Amino acid sequence: MTRIPVEHPRYESLMTREKIVEGVQIGITSRQGLIAQGRGETFDYLLGERTIATAAYAERAAVALLLLAQNPIISVNGNTAALVPDEIVSLSDVTGSQIEVNLFHRSDARMHKITNHLKAHGAGNVLGRKGNARLDLDHDRAIVDEGGIYSADVVLVPLEDGDRCKTLVDMGKNVITIDLNPLSRTSISANVSIIDNITRAIPNMVQFAKDMKHNKTEELESVVDSYNNKVNAKVLSSAMYEMSETLKNMSIERGIEWI
Ligand code: PTJ
């Protein structure tokens, strides 16, 4: 891993890049994952590389959903495994969610390596390799475990592909996504859309889960009830508003007239 000085102004962003590159080197992240990360970085730059208030609100509602679920599942791909393996294991432990590996660029070798990587970071049982059920999709993300994503009532799908998100929603599941692009099909079709970098979103969710795990069922239900489709639409538009404000402020700071 390239050594990045802590005082570098883009330290966090560069360290995240290093983790994705390392993920590719050890065979857990796809090469396409590098491009996906670059796209995410652009949106994060526009967002000011911070968790905006409405993203934190969505993260809290997402945690309430996971805590209330009968069979909650956290879906993990190659980027998620490289960026936040410890935090995914913590979130799974605190919310009682199972972890399932589900890949767009699926191969037995990557399924195996990601499973072992998560176990090395403390995960117990990791689902996904059975692949004994299918979603109604024509790519490999359709391959799921019957006792996992297929029968889940709540699914967290970070850095998702829009088709699968919509299919899971159409199956009647509550779908939570983490995607920095507020206009992606994923963000638009999910029940709870978290517009935040996964490197901030998952640690925030672990903290919310620790704070809320002893809350009464009615308290959690009221958090979920107050977060509905209308609120989710506002979460998307507020992320776009914050991005346009960042652009405006940066333009003005750099002496470019904002017209
Ligand atoms: O490991 P695999 O084979 O399942 O493949 C995973 C990737 C991510 C390569 C695959 O799902 C893919 O191609 O995804 P997309 O269609 O590029 O979508 C990824 C979305 O995640 C984009 O909207 C990015 O803006 C967003 N994104 C990228 N990095 C981050 C992110 N969102 C949050 N945090 C990030 N760090």
C-alpha cells in the first residue's frame, strides 16, 4: 500500500482508493470496482465529503428497519468487502443481520475469497455460496441463497445495481441502499436511500444500532413510520441541493461568477 501522509488534504479519499486497489490485488474486488469507486468519488466531492443531515436521518431509519426485521440480510460485494469489512461485521452483530455475498461479476474464486476475507474480519456464517435460489433477473446478481436474500424481509444492498434493487422492492422486501448518486435507479427505487459514502455510512449505522438496540418495538416502529416514500424523495432532492450548493460556493471561492 502506498504511504499517504496523514496531513495530506485528501488523506481519507486517497486511503479509500488504496483499500480498493488492495481489494483488486488480493482478488476480492473486481477491476470494474475501481471505476465504480471513481464515480462515487465524484459525487462525494460534490457532497463535500461529509454525511449530510438527511443522510444521517436515512441511516437511522435504516437501522430501525434492520432491528425490527425477522430476517435481515446485509448484501456484500467486492467494493464493500474491501472498504468496510470490520464495520459490516459489527453492523451484522449489533442488528442480528446475516451477511450474504452477492456479486455482479460472479466467480467461484471471488465468492470464496470474499467469504474468507469477511471471516478473517470476524464474520461467523457467511451466506451466498449455496446460490440455491434465483431472482427474476438475467445476470449473476440473480443468484441468491434461499434462506438469505431470497426470503429476507429487509435487505441492505450497498453500491447496488438498479435492476436488482427494483426486483427486491417488487418482491415486497424493504430495501435499503447506500449509493452516492441520488439519481441512480438504485437510489430512486429503494425504500430507504442513503446518499453517503459507504466508508461513513456503515460506521454511522453501527453507532445508531448500538444506541437504538434496546429501544422498544413501538419506538423503532415510529422511526420507520415517519420515514415514508415522501421523506425518501426529499432525501434525494436534499442531496442534489447540497451538491449544487457545494458547486456554487466553490465557484465563488475560486472567483468564478455563478450565473
Ligand atoms: O463486486 P461486484 O462484482 O458485485 O461489482 C461491484 C460493482 C460496484 C463494480 C458493481 O455493482 C457496479 O458496477 O456498480 P455500479 O453500477 O458502478 O454502481 C455503483 C454505484 O455506487 C454508483 O452509483 C457509484 O456512484 C456508487 N458508489 C461508488 N463508490 C461508492 C458509492 N456509493 C457509496 N460509497 C462509495 N464508496
